[in-house]
Amino acid sequence: MTVIKVYIIPFHVKRMDISIMPLDIGGAYVSCYVASDNYINAIKLALKKLNSDGLYPEEILQPINEIEVSSWGSISILLGQIISTGFQMVLNLN
């Protein structure tokens, strides 16, 4: 049985030519919540999603946190969204 975990991966991102980020914002700190069986796949999924949203990752920040889903018991709507979509992103604009 594969154990699904949620990885919280922080990035520092800049906007690309075509981006979800408004033109007047130079960059952002982004926390990506990714459901995956391991952190390597989680990072790949996060990078793919950032790229599709027009966000260029300047760097992957530390720490990358790992939460095993089975340890949560009754879980929130957010966790349900992460598992159903495989991805959730939180922006902190700078």
C-alpha cells in the first residue's frame, strides 16, 4: 500500500511573460501543498504547476515539510482539495 503524504514546499518565485501574477508585483514567496508518495515527485509536481501558472522558481526554500495523511484523523476541506487535485498553492506577495 502506498502511503500518501502532503508535502509543503516553499519557493521564491518571479513572474514570467505570461503569468497569473499581476504585472506590478515583482515576486512572491509561495508555499505549495502537494499530495504525493515521495518528496521528489512532490517537487516535480510543484515545479510543473508553477511553470503552467507562469511562475519562475528562483529557489526552493527550506524546510520542506512532510505530513503523513493517515496521522491527521478527521481532516479539513483543504486536505480534501489537496488530495483530489494533488496540489494547493498559497501566495505571500513581496
